[in-house]
Amino acid sequence: MTGTTVCLGETMAQVTPADGEGLEHSRELRLAAAGAESTVAQYLADLGHRSAWVSRVGDDPLGRRIVAAVGGRGVDVGGVRIDPEAPTGVYFKDPGPEGTRVHYYRRGSAAARMGPADAERVDLAGARLLHLTGITPALSAGCAELVELLMERAARAGVLVSFDVNHRPALWSSVDEAGLALRDLARRADLVFVGRDEGERLWGTATAEEIHAHLAPRGTLVVKDGEVGATEFSGSAREFVPAPAVEVVEAVGAGDAFAAGYLSGLLHGSDSAERLALGHRLAGRTLRSIEDYVPADTSEGN
């Protein structure tokens, strides 16, 4: 699997009102597959890269539907385990005048049961990238051990580790716990994505420069600042690319699209400005939609 980007993490069944109304009053709902890591894998496949998604889903119709949907986009799903003892997680999007609220039903899900033994299904032979997020270690102690083990394995194999902080407050017992755990994982990665707002919430860092100083990353750091733009720090170099103006419908999923666009540029050997710009372009697709994942094509990478 030369050149493959391996993405590991939970994907859930996403339920969304088809008419854009709130859940309380909507008469029609849509079902889709949604997960940070599988979204990245799908976008990379759309853009012509080889990608694989590793996870667990329940032995239920939702799990089978998710695997079929992700695999149908050209992603290698051979590393997904069907767990007969736990269900596939579900979440509901509830749009409203003040934004979209999300309701999760994932406790005890099949993916939360992942642990070190699941590392055997992660094939890093010939992989170029391993993409992880801060969602997975928050799911369970076993998931946290798995993430640490994979980072160690990737380092020994010479595989670049990409880590998106992706702080989900509802999954952590406290901000302090999340801040310490996510900081330590970020410091072990070769490439880190973090939102400026996440940095302020987790570490009290108000600017991209303060996040960089706090994390002292071993490799490259990308700080996303919503409609302002994104900044890459690599060694002593700093590159900022403003975000293009977009009429935002919903922001859910935009960070994963940005990460995928940036990673695509990295895999193509593009320079810093081009990588950031591609991240913005892909994020813009999601921002203009109520969907977490909006299929792209290879022309998006040009």
C-alpha cells in the first residue's frame, strides 16, 4: 500500500433534518456516515490519493451502511472490524437560528471498545501518513492506549504522524484533563492541526504565536482561525494564508475538510501557501453545505 494515508477513528451514523428545520419539528430525516478521520480519508481518495480507514462498527445495519459508504468513495476499509457485542454510534444534528447543536449517542459504541489489540489491523507498511485526532483518545482508556501505541509504531517505521487536536468538550471530564492529554499528543506528532479557539480554550493561548510557543512542536504546526485564515509554523518559517470569503451555512466538518486539503497538498509536494490554500478551498465546500462531507474531485487539488 505504498503512499497510503491511514486514518483511524470512530465514524457514526449521522441523522440530519432534510429540510433544515430543527429536530423537534422536522418531518423528514437523512442518514449519512460521519466521522473526522473517515472524512479525511474520503477527501484524500477523492483527490486521487490512496487512503485507508481503520475502526470498529457494530454488527448492525448502521455499521454495514457506514462501511459501504466510506468504501464506496474508494477508501480501503479492510481494517474495519465488525463488533458483534456493541452498537454503532449515532449522532443527531439539530439546526437552529443560533447555530447547529449536536446530540451524541455513542457511549459504549463499538469504536469506543478499540484498544492496543486493534493496532494489529493498522498496516503501516509502505504508508506515508498516519492521521489521528484528539477525539479517539477521549473515547476510552483503551482508545488512548491505542493512539499512543500507533504514534510509537509510526515513529519507528518512519511514517509521518498527522494529529488534529479536535477537542470535543463533551468527551472529556474537564478542560484541564483534555489540555494536558492533547498537548502531550500534539508534541509527539510530526504535523499538528489546531483551531485558535481550541488553543484558547485548552491552554489559554490567545494567538497562533502563543499556541506555537506553548506546544513547542517537534515538526509542523497549523493553526486555523476560522474566517480569518490559517498559519503554518515549520522550523523558523511562518506562513499565513487568509481564508476566502464564504457564505457559511454550517461549520460542522470544515476542520476535517481543511486537514484533508492541506494533507493532499503535502502529499503532492506543494509549498506552504499552496497547502493552506487547498485546505481553505476544501473547507469552503463544507461551510456552504449542511453536510459534514461534500464529495470533491481531483480538480479541487489544482
